[in-house]
Amino acid sequence: AQSVTQLDSQVPVFEEAPVELRCNYSSSVSVYLFWYVQYPNQGLQLLLKYLSGSTLVKGINGFEAEFNKSQTSFHLRKPSVHISDTAEYFCAVRNSGNTPLVFGKGTRLSVIA
Amino acid sequence: GAVVSQHPSRVICKSGTSVKIECRSLDFQATTMFWYRQFPKQSLMLMATSNEGSKATYEQGVEKDKFLINHASLTLSTLTVTSAHPEDSSFYICSASGRTLAKNIQYFGAGTRLSVL
């Protein structure tokens, strides 16, 4: 079974500052890793994914994440945040095949002007 | 990217009534659809997985007679909350994946906010 831990439930950060949202996972098999963003009362939008290959993946809106197998982490980063980045961010994992995603509890990113 | 349409976006109903939520894949054939439930300020919890041509597989603790899932076609899945009660009030989100899509990617609907009075 897989599990995902998002260590921070809330992360406040000033506008134009860098941010890192942490995600650790556990799994007995190879996994695929995802970050989704959810704006209020909306569904989930895929930010980026790691399936294979380069461990540094770039996504939309200037976000990137690095897969670290030894530390079982997939932290999300952005060098300079905007007010519009205020949202809930979910890290998720799934194994191969058409299995459902397993989500972390989410991190609320609040960007302060 | 692929588009998943979910309707209605918001529904308010009286206790004891049934509510149907539709999830449609607009530009691809959804061989698998997933239904999630999200409580305020919490993560998404998988309710059930629906594969084309098969009965839905429900997660432990989810009442299949209360949450009826129908994968009527390769582009439509419905979730019916039967005899809804206030504790069923929640945000319900569907997602879909398909053979012709990028592998291992699920696309999400915009969600349905259900409020049971």
C-alpha cells in the first residue's frame, strides 16, 4: 500500500519569495508522483508529474519538483510566488496500471502581499 | 489536455431525497472513472473505481447502496446519492483516465458541492 505525507498543512509566504512544499511517500513498488493544485470550490489541476527519466520535473505556473528516491521525497518548489498562487496543493502517488491516486492531506499556500 | 465535465457544480437538496451527479469525458473515452469525496479542509478520499463494462469497486466503508455508481458508457459516469442526509454534505469530485490519454494521468472534473438540508 502507498501513503503520502505532506508535512506542512499551511505555508504562509510573502509575495515574490521562494517556497517549498514538502511531500514524502512510502511504497513497496515503483510509483508515479504528481502535484495537483486546487483553487476554492474547484476541481484539481495537474501541476506536474514524475513518471520516469529526469528527476527534476517542470510544471505549469513556474513550479518544479525533484524526485529523490533515496529520501522518498517529491518536494514542490517555486522561486518567486505570486498572490495568484494562493491555493491548496496536493501531492499524490500511484503505481503502474490504472490504479487510483493516493493523496496527501494537502498544503494550504497563502501568499501575502 | 483532456476535459472532464462534472454537473451540477452545486446542489442543495432536502434530507431524504436523491441526487445524481454526472461526470463526462468530453474528448476521450474514459475506460476508468474514479469518484472522490472531500470534506472541508481535508484531502480527497477515494470512494469507488468504475471500469468500463464492470460494476464499480467501492472502498472500504463506502456504502454501495447509498452511493450508486453507473458507468453507463465510455464517456459518462454517474454518482447517485440516495436518501441523502446532512452528513452526506460534501464536495464530490470525479476523475477519468483512458487508453488514448497520456499514460497514468487522471483528469479531474470541477467538483460538485452537495448541501443537504
